[in-house]
Amino acid sequence: MVPNSVISHKAFNWINGSQCQEGPLKESIDPATYDVIGHYPDAGLQAAKSAVAAARKAFHETMWVHDHELRARVLEQLACAFERNRAKLLEILSLENGKVKAEAAFELDMVPSKLRYSAATSLVEGGRAITPKPGSISLILRQPMGVAAVIAPWNSPVVLTIRSLAPALAAGCTTVVKLPAQVAQTASVMAEVMAEAESLPNGVINLFFESGLEGSSYLVDSPEVPVVSFTGSTRTGRAISSTGARHLKRFGMELGGKTPMIVFDDADLDAALPVLEKALTVFSGQFCMTGSRLLVQNGKYEAVRDALAERLRNVKVGPAADPSSDMGPMIDRANVERVDGVVETALAAGAKVAERGGPIKVGPLSRGAFFRPALLEVSDNSLAIIQEETFGPVLTIQRFSDEAEAIRLSNDNEYGLSASIWTRDLDRSLRVAQALEAGSVWINDWAKVYDGTEEGGFKQSGLGRLNGLAALDDFIEHKHIALKPGLKQP
């Protein structure tokens, strides 16, 4: 039963420190039941224009750009606010986004440390001084670029917003956050939480959501927004890069992925199998680092295929409201149909069923957007299901004979976000890790991401890096100031 307080909730955009509810009202749904859980105003273009104006005003008229200690203090206050409001965020995120409670908690618990890491980086020295020639002094300043747009996706809306927002704030940018309408209620609660940061000047953070693309398009096209941090599909990343090129915008992008998980004959299967299962089912496979390609050496192929098919068959799919659910719904029915179409196309092209999975069409769960995890055997590496991001709980499994073939198959893809290697041979693990064209490689593990380590993609999986000190680079300009005071006369 959905609490009345959630059903009647009306989301708001948050602009210049005020709640804004102008715009035609649309419905927010629970993807597990398709019940209406609230309403949101849908006025993307006007909200974007107002948000940019507020952010630009704050950049030029407050001390935000100049005061490192203010930025550190606000980021710490934001971290505390997210900790205080964890329970409220957990409820709305699991309800609106469909995540089972453990996965919603996993997302939320990454947020405070990211904010605190950025609070520390905001205090890092902002430049350097050198003496390039006798009698000359040069100052190299690191200055914020201006208004930064943070365009985040619906699959992990809280942490993926903060992952870009925190370094933008640490760098001294003012910001406009845009989220999709599928998570309008979650976004609205996030705004309530961020408003608790008592030292935050109005206009430094602005947040809106929309069902269409008008607001996003304005952010990408506006000359008043010099930097865009985008997380989403490679197709959209290419499109906005093309548009933003007219203004030579700075883009930081984490885009699509097709994570290969390579299992060698000497792998510890007892340790590997539970992780391989979760690599597919976490967030219902709607994750840029989802383990969607499984490559297994000949000696262990049948054992891995059969054991993993059995594990996926026993995954309990259900709503987040049921604490026994292992995997929640997808974001909506349209995505269920899309992913099922990907499976059908692969089967028609020669893939074989190890575990069909698919939409749940009978019983109480048929009301929602539920898709049972699937495992397909493949041998042709050119199939679309191997080459293109599925963004759903569908895993392919294919054989390889030796190390060289494993590397070749893994790299035969336009994506290069992440990869996972399973072996007890340390030398092999490091050889293969260096040879893989991926921004993150995990050995005998999956999806280990830390605040202090850079994260991002090779090839068509992105530009720039998030997390770590390099995250600041997307939001910073370097300025050289040359002085010529001369030398002291003897």
C-alpha cells in the first residue's frame, strides 16, 4: 500500500532557492504497479531558462567563485543533509525508481563521502607561481568556467547527480541540474535536502526535471553555459557534442558501456558466480557498468553456463515493497518491450537460450515493468546484442580458447567503460588488464568505484573523468598572469 503522503505529493523544480511548480501537471508512477504516486510540473524550457539566469547571477554576484572555505563548508553541509534524510530518500527512490531497498541504500550511501571528498578538493591550492625568466614572475590560476549544466539519468539519479555536481561546486562553478521526469519525485526530495545547507547562496544549485528534451537542449545550446557534465547514452552524447561544438563547449561525459567479464579456467567459481549474477541484476541491469558480456574459457564454459543459468532462474523478481525481492522492475513497460525485442532479435540471429527470462505477463507482477533476467549463448561477436548496449538484465555468454582471444573479443566493441577479469594468475590478470581498452578494470571483482579514483571510459564510452582529482578538470580554466617586477639591484 502506498502511503497517502506519497500519493498526494507534488514535485517542484528548485530555482534560485525557491520551489517552482509552474507548468502543466503530469503523473509520476510506481513502475512495480503503475499506480500514480504523485504529480510534477512539466515546464522544461522555461525552467531551464530561469535556472541558467539564476546560476549566472550567483556566479557574478556572490562570493561562491572566490571563497574556497565557503564551498568546503557548503559541501560538508550537503553531506550532513543527505545523511539526515537518508530514510526519506530511500523510500521515494525505491518507490519511484523501482530499486529494491538494498540497492537504493547502496546508491544513497555513496553520496555523503563524494560530497566530503569534493569539500576537501575545494581547499586544494588553486594554482602555482613560477619564475620563467630572471626578473619575471608568472601566476597560473585555476578558475571556475562559469555555469555548469549537470544532466543526469534516471537509473541512479541521486548518486549520478552528486558525482558531477560535487566537483562542479568544488571548482567554484554555479550549477543547473536537469533530471528526467521518470524521477521527478526523487529529484524534488533531493532539492528539499539540498536546501538544508544553510550556507548555500541562492542560485548556486538549481534543479529541474522534464519529460521532453527542450530544457536539456537549451542547456546544451546556450552560450551562457560553458560546461556540460552528461551521463547517459553514447547516442545522446554524440548528439549534444555536435550541438555544443558551435560554442566550443567543454563536455565531460560518461556514456554507454558493454562490460566484458572474462573467466579463465583457473578462476574460483565459488567466488565468481554470485558476483557475476549481481553484475547483471543490480538496478535490473539498468547500469552503465552492468556485466552484460560473459567470456568463459573452454575448460569452464559448461560449468559456468549451467550454474549461472540456475542462479538467474532463482532470482526473485518483485517490488521494492517486498523485502524478499532480489531484483525490482525496470523503469517502465516501454523499456521492458524494448529489451525483449533485443532478445528476440538475437535469437533470430543465432543466439541460443540458456535462460530465456523475459517480461512477466501473468499474475500480480504483470501490472508492472518486470523482466526476468536472461542468459543467451552466442558465438558471433558481431551480433547487435554483443555490440550494442542493452540496458536491461540480459547477459550473453561466449567461449574463448586463450588469453589472446579473450582480449581480442573483449576489445572488439566501440565501448570501453569497464571490464572484469577472473583468474588466480596474478601475472595474467595484470597483462590482460593493461591490454583491455577500458577505463576501469576489476580483478576478481566487479563495480568497485572509489571517491578518490578516477572513473570514465575509453573509446565511445566517454570524455574526461569523474571521481578523483581529475574530476575538477572538467570545470576549470587555467589562466596565466605574467608580471615583470624586475630584479633587485645589487
